[in-house]
Amino acid sequence: MKPHIKAAWLGVAASMAMAAAMADVGKDERLKLVVEPYERHLVLLEMRNFLRVWQVMTDSLIKEDMQTLADAARSMGSGAANEIPPETVAKLPETFKMLAGTVHTSFDMIALDAESLGDPGHTLRQMGVLLQTCNACHGIYQVSTETVPQLKQKSSASAKATAVKPAR
Ligand code: HEC
């Protein structure tokens, strides 16, 4: 995807996340991605790995140990992107896949820059931008194993239908 298109998508995702946050009064309004239990487990496992790696990165940043930081970041880069099986990926909406792709390529970029520039301030700024992508996606989606998808609901079904329809 071309960078300007990606930026536009991110803008859309961020405003959706903001709208979701404002509507969030005791009710989970995030789009429900309906998957099998093992798929939910794999998605959440990857998420916890993001957070685990994030902790190594902040620790390394304090020590200005940019090589350890780069190694940690790279472990969540594009090389880690295929840990979710293709049949699961096929169920995910385009925006979700785009945001996930942005996260993986951002980890790659952070690793490269940490090695070549060795500038903790630069890395910290990149990490801040990356967190915006984490937050954007968290504001939009939830993963569910509910067998009856929200397609059954009459109102506001159109937005939710796109989330459960296999993306082709
Ligand atoms: C493409 C979308 C997307 C991106 C990008 C994303 N997440 Fe998530 N994350 C989710 C979804 C969906 C859930 C499950 C939310 C739910 O069902 O309530 C989740 C859950 C989590 C959880 C909870 C895991 C658990 O076991 O319950 C953590 C921690 C997490 N994400 C961390 C991160 C971090 C850190 C980043 C950025 C580096 C990130 N996520 C980026 C979609 C995303």
C-alpha cells in the first residue's frame, strides 16, 4: 500500500476509534470479529507478545541498549506477521489487516533505526507513534467466539456485518 493511502486509512481508523470511545458508556460498541476459540487464542497471544516485547524495549531504552531494543522490536516485525493462520486472516476486515501490517512494519523500522542511528529520543518518538496504531485498533475491534454473529441485529447492522464477513 502506498504511504499516503496508508496515512488516510490510519486517519479513518483513528476517527472511528475516537467515535467508539465517545459512545463507550458501559456498553462495548466495538465491532465484533467472530472467530473460533483457537483463533481468538492466537490473536490474543500475539497481543500479549506485543506487550512483552514493549516492556523489553522500554527497559532497553532506559539503559540506552539499542541493540537489545532492536532485537526485541524485530521479533515482532514482518517476520512475525505470519503467526496468524491464513484461514483466520481471511476472516479479518481490511482495516484490521492494514493496522496489523502497520504495527509489524513499524517494529521493523524501529529495529533498523535503533541499529543505524542509536538515538533513544528518535526511537521513543517512533514508539509513541506505534502506540497510536495499537490504540486505534483497540478502539474499533473486539474478538469474540460467539456463534451467533451480530448480523442478526437490525439496526446498525451494516457496519458490524463488514466486520464478520470474510474479507475477499
Ligand atoms: C489490528 C488490530 C490491533 C492492533 C494493531 C493491536 N491490537 Fe492489541 N488487541 C486487538 C484486539 C481485537 C484485542 C482483543 C480485544 C477484545 O476482544 O476485547 C487486543 C487485545 C490486546 C491485549 C490483551 C490480550 C489478552 O490476552 O487479553 C493486549 C495486551 C494488546 N492487545 C496489546 C497490543 C499492543 C501493545 C499493540 C501495539 C504494539 C496492539 N495490541 C496492537 C487488536 C489489535
